[in-house]
Amino acid sequence: MEGKFLINNVERVNKDLGVTLVCCFSRTIFVPFFFKALKQMDLPRKDIHLLVYDNTKNEELAKSLKTEIQRITPSYKSVRLYKSYLPP
């Protein structure tokens, strides 16, 4: 299966503004730890495009990432979740 964006709320108007934070995941176990730490960081979230890259074809990981991302989406300039569907 070809990779695709599962979540993509970037807008043409703001895509060239701010900075992009890219986070790559391949294991479900790290998701809660990462997002807890991310929430605790003092970042200018309204100026950050968050790109989360799911480097697997693991559907459990995608579900876990979607849940976490939906909670934090309003805090960021834009949020994208890309799934590669690469084999392990």
C-alpha cells in the first residue's frame, strides 16, 4: 500500500509560516511517553507545524497516534500524520 496522510490540516495560507517539528514513530510503546513529554515542553505551539511520521504498516500504532494527535491539534499551527505502510 502506498503512503498517505491520515490527518492533514495544513492550510495554504499558513504553510510557509512558522517552523516544522517532525517526529518519527515505529513502536506503539513510545507514543504515550513522547506526547506526555511534548506537552510539558515550553514551545511556541501556535507557530509550529507538527508532522508525525508513522514508519510502519501497524494499524495499532496509527490508531494510538491519531488519538494523541486529535487531543493536541488545536494547540498547533497545523498537524499532519503521515503513514508510510512500510513492512517491519
